Amino acid sequence: MHTLDDLYAGRLHGTTRLDLSAQLREFPPEIFDLADSLEVLNLTGNQLSCLPYDLHRLKRLKVLFCSHNLFTELPRGLDTCTQLHTVGFRNNRIARIDAQALPPGLRALILTDNALTTLPDALGDCRHLQKLMLTGNRLQALPESLERCQGLELLRIANNRLTALPGWLLRMPRLAWLAYAGNPLPIRLQTVTAPRDYPQIPWSALTLQAELGRGASGVVHQASWGDRPAPVAVKVYKGAITSDGSPQAEMSACLAAADHPNLVEVLGRVDDHPEQVPALVMRRIDSHWHNLAGPPSLDSCTRDRYDTALRLGLPALLRLLAGVASAAAHLHAQGLLHGDLYAHNILFAPDGQCLLTDFGAASLYPASETSGQALEALEVRAFGILMHELLSLDQQADADLHALAEGCMQAAGKQRPRFAQLADALSRRAASAAH
């Protein structure tokens, strides 16, 4: 984090990124002194309600974050920032978007946790738009013009006031990651009943130990449970809305997913946490499991970042892909859209064993209806992208596997394979490669 003293003294000359959180009420004009180099401007955590109309003077600006401020509308004038591609105003008071607030090169727009009731038709003119995050607003409908954003790949519309998903949305050719739980749709994720009864584990029976990880929806600790010899993992959920949806919806999805060898086993739920927050007790994952990739960067937008040294070998790669496809087929048989089928949400072991994790973006749907098949096809595209990325890291992959990945990513959702077909085909290939 930078300081105002650094900015005023000119010590930031040549910097490409400025992170400034100092309870600012006005935009410091000294920022314009960085116009020849500044690419990322992060003013999150201030008390700003407006930006200068001539922000385009920051001629190299690509990314603008103004989350946790006091904006009531997306600032006008961003449309003159020709290099700007990522705009984030999470957790403000924004109720209105003007067409002049939409930069021409917009790729990612993050407006989570605001007060939007409508979106402008001009949003459909953002032909480069790939990521749109609108969870936690008051939207009752999406503009039909959004259908023109044919490059849209990730959409978060959870916890709004939508009563239906528009038909055109499920025909978007590149859409692969969707979250819509927490809307007053015919079937709500919050009302889902777990397919089996999970025991209620008293909080007093758990002893928290080391923290294993934390994310937007909660914190995971290693813990002991009564006299059990092996440690467990306890996820304590936060109460705030995340970019994907509500923590309560995530926990409900974990319970609805039921048991599968490629999902983290849920052992029980905690209903008597001292702070009255939900919690789940899960199997503790051994330390030899690792995340398959890192989440997308500002530059990659919707694509994960892989270790360039990652090499699985064909048998392990096939086992991993078969496991993910099997887990996804299981979820869709339960009527659950994972919503975030990404490599960074997959834990793997060197031999190709894998676990699909993180149900923060999961949504319930009627699996027997046509819309259910369209939602499955949407997630099949996400799987195809995962396949394509992993195959590009393995020189042993053959033409048949590349063709299967391409089939998953084709524009027409109706022509993509189902997860059950993918799981069967990849399981047979994995079994053959293992001998």
C-alpha cells in the first residue's frame, strides 16, 4: 500500500500501479503526475463519491478499482479512457450506470454489492466484455441488449430480484461460468434439501487448530472432533455476500451435492456456533494435494494461471479429467450447477487423483427440464476450457483428446456432449492408459 506522502513527494514516479487507501474524500490531482506510467489505479477503501471527468489524462490506465467507497453512480467520463479494460466498484451505493461510464475496451465490470435496479442498454455495446459481476444488487431483469456481448464468459447475478433466467442467456456461445442463486426463481437454492441427513455436530465437540485457508466466504481450520484419531477440517462461513453469492447458499450446495469420490466428503454441520454463523465439518485433505492452478489475473481476465513447470503425464492427466467429469456428472444429476468449474478449484495429487471444490457459485436447477440441459451444456464449455488448458501442457495428448475438448467448447450448446458421456469416455481412456 502506498502513502499520500510518497505521492506528494514524487517518490512514485514511474510506478505502474498505485494502491492508495487514506480515507480520501477527493481525488488527489498529484495522481496525474503518474500519467506516463500508471496502468493500475486502486482507490479501494476511501470515501470517494466522484472522479475527475478528465481521468483520460491517465493515458496508460488499464485497471481501475474503487471498491468500498461512497459512489452512487458509476462515474461518467470513463468512456474516454481508451486503454481501460477492468473496472471494479464493489460495495458502494451505485444505483445507476450511464452510457458515458462504460469504456470502449471494457473486458471486466465488477459491481458486486451495490443498489442497481436496472442496467443500461448500452452495456450491450461493450463487445469486448468477458466478465460481468453483479451479485448483491436489486436487478429484476437483464437487458436484452446484453445478448450482443457474444464474448461474455463469466456472469455473476446471484442475490438479486430476478424471477427468471432469460432464454437468450442460456444460448450465449461463450458463457461458461454462471452464478444465480439467491434470486426468487421457481426453484431456490436456499430451500434445497440434502439427499441424506448429515449429523449435527455440537460446536463444543470441536477444537480448532491451525488455519488451513481462507476465502471470500469463510475460514477453514484443522480441528479435532471428540475422540476421533484423525483431524477434520471445519469451514466457518462469513455472513457477507461474496462476488459469487451468499455463504448460506454455498453451504446448502455442499450438503445437496452428496457423496462422490471426487468431492470433499462432508461429515456434518454445526448449528450452534457461538456467533450464530453456519459451519461445516469436512474430511481433512492431506498435504500432498495441491491446487491445479492459480485464479485468473487482471490480464488473463477469465483464464487460470498455471505453473509453467506443471507436467502430469498422460495417465495422470486422463485420470484427473475423468474424475472432474465424473464429479460434474454427479452434480448435474442432483440438479446442481457448480458455476465455477476452474482449475484453481481443483485439488490434485501427482498420480491424477482429484477433488472438485468450492461451491460458492453453485446454483440449483430442474435437471429434467430443457433449461437444465442448457445449463449443463454451459458448464461443459467450462470443462472444455479446462481440458484445452491442460492438454496444452502435455505433449503426449493425442488428436482425439484435443477433438473432445473442441467439442465441449463449440458455440452451439446443444451439440456439446453431456457430462455422463465425457466421464465414460475419459474413464475408459484412463483405464487403458494405466495398463
